[in-house]
Amino acid sequence: MSEQRLTLLAVLIDRDERTHSELVARFERCARDNDEDATLSVRTLRRWIAGDVRTAPRPSQRRVARLFWGYPMSELLAPAPAGLVPASPPSDAATALVSPTSPPPQAEPLTPTDEPGRSSDPLERQVAMATRRAAQFATFAEIDNVGPEAIAQLRDDVVHLANAYIHDPLASIMGDLIAEQETVFRLLEGRQKPALSRDLYLLAGVVSGLIAKASQDLGRFHEAMTHARTLYVCADKADHQGLRAWARGLQSLIAYWAGRPQEAVRYAQSGAEYAANVTGSVSSWLPALEARAWALMNAPDEASHALGRAADHRAGHRPDDLDAIGGLLAFPQAKQNYYAAGTYVYLDGEHARAQAEALSALELFEHGRSEDRSFSDEAGARAELALARVNAGQVDGAQEALAPVLELEPERRIGGILTSASRVHQALCGRHHTHSQVARNLREEIESFCRVPAAALPA
């Protein structure tokens, strides 16, 4: 009985560390990325590997196969060229090739065949072996699991999610965030050109940052920090200073809402070091984060200096690639006013400035660029305005400011909004509001609002 050689597809898959199920998933993703109506099952893949094809693959499958593996289907299903050997003894890709009665496939030798006129000198034989091995390596080095078009599609997806985050309820995008992270992680576990790896690490970092923010919004601060650290690792792999700075800023934000202002200051200052030569809005975000944290620790001088640095960076702002992504990665002027309000509201004698900054933020959110309007930041600015008015003894004005926040549907009641509302509630518990019916009513409304947070909703 003659020996049965492995198909080219079998050899390619034997060199791939992914399982058959993973390959099928990536094949179908490749089809979607290229607008092809092509599906694949594990059973069909194994028939292709074995060369056991009774019905010719559909044209769309053939086109996707060529994109995915880099060879036409006719070559993939044919025996592998002489000298092209598996990277290891046959794996599950290879053991499915032959029937139990078939002899095990034998790899072709790498040494040159005896041909008339060919020298048998050992050095020449070694050169020939090395040449053939180099040709094999070049063949596989050109087979990437992702290309520029797929990267472009992934970037579009990430930009959409970064912008949807500030407009849509978290529940409506969380599944897409997780799926996108899984897609980018799996691609990074494969093989691609170094430049494309940097692009993938940038996208993986952004998606990890979005999930870190989602974890924080759900009150899962430990998980949030884990995803933020992953973001930082990806930023480091991408060698992207702006993303490194944004990672530290996100860690500062998480620490701030977790009630750890000293830690928030350290992260913001660390991020500022990375942002020293960055012109994008992240350079304003970091000192603004620092200012709020200093104010929470009743450090007025440090808070004021940080706000000054944020304003200086704003004056020199030139949009960068993170600003181009937008959404959660941008720090528009409205948000900077909101952060200033959140700083002044904790500084003695600055309640009027807190109200002015909050009103400026709300004006910009309402009448500025629609893409900059964030429901959570707008709610935060209203809460800071309400808190400043409570501290100034203007309880009626506080109720007016907070009313739109208390009307938010449960799926939008994320952690930062609840914390901000709770700070207003705490201020309303002061002794000088004891006999105020308005204060009592507002406390009851806040309590009712906080009973059903987004984190408590069914998945």
C-alpha cells in the first residue's frame, strides 16, 4: 500500500497552536470581515484536512480559505509539497487525516534528492538543507492571521464602542465589549507583522480600558484595576505614551471612586510623567483628576495648582489619536468644567465657583458637540451643582439641579452617579437641614433612586 502524504492544509494547521474550534471561529470572522457569506463546521474542516472532499467547497468558502490560509483551495486539499513537513508529530489536525487501517504518514526528508550532476559534498548538502528550510520559513512567515483590512474593521468597532459608552446604557454594550476583547486577544495570540501587532495592542488596550471603566461603574473596583493593568501592559507593548498616560488616568479614576484619593493622586502624577510630551486631552485629564482627589483630602493649595496645570494643558491642546477615537478616551472642555466643579465643591469658601463651573459644564453638554455629551458626566455635573447649593443653604436649588438625575432609568444608574447622589444625601443630613421638608423629601428621593442600581439588574 502506498504512503498517504498529508494535505497542505494539514501541515499548515499542524503548525498552528489553535484548536479546530478556534480556527473555525476565526475563519468565519474572516468571512464577515470580507463581506463573504461563508460558514464552516469543525466536521467540514476535518474533512478538508484529510482531503476527504466529496462535494466541492462553495465559491465563497474557497475565497475565504485563500484569504485565511494564503493558498487556493486546490492546493490546500492536495498533498503538501515534498519537503514541507509538520512542525511536530501529527496532532489532532493530523490524526484525523487517515483511517485506522492506513499507515502513518511519513515526512519527506529535508535533504536534497539524488539528481544527476548534484554534488554529494556535505557542505553543499547542508547549504541545500538550509535553503529549503529558509523557503519553508518564508512560506509560513507570510501567513498572517490578520491583515490591514481586518485591523481597520476592528478599529471601527472599537471607536464605536468607545463612543457608545458615554451615550448608551452599559447593559446594551457590555456583551460587545467582552466579545471585542476576546477577538483582539485571540488575534494577538496568533501571528502577524510587528506593525500590526502594535495596532492590535493599542486596540486591546482601549477595549480593556473600556471594560475597566465598566467594572468600576458596577462597583467592582478590584476587577476594574485588573483590567486597567492589562490596559497598561498593552500600552507598553504598543509603545504608546498617550495610552500609557490614559491607563494611569483610568487607574486614578478607579481609585477616586473607590474612596482612595491618595492613591488617585499617585496614579494621576505617574500618568502626567508619560503625558509630558503628549498634546492630546489626556494631558488635561490627569491634573484634573489629581485636583479632585486633592480636594477630597482637603488640600486646597495642591488642588488649585493641579487645576492650573489642567488649564495650561488645555490652552496648548492639539488633538491626538486618542482624541480621534473619542468617547471615553476624550476629555472635552465640558468635562474639564465638571471636574473643576467637583474640586471646588470640597474647598472651603468656593461654593460659588463650584456652581459656576457646574453650570458651564451643563451649558456645554447641552449646546456643545453632541458627540461630547456623556449622560454620566452630565449627571455628575448636576450632582456637584446640587451639592454646592446644599452647602450654600440653597436646598430648593439643589432639588432642581438633581431632579433630572433622579429620573434616570435603572440601567443608567452606574456607580459614579450613585456615589455623587449619595454625597448630596449626606450633605442633606446636616443639622441645619433637620427641619427642612424640602431636604427631607430630597433625601427620600435619593434613597429610592439608589435602591435599584445598574449593578443589581439581571444580566
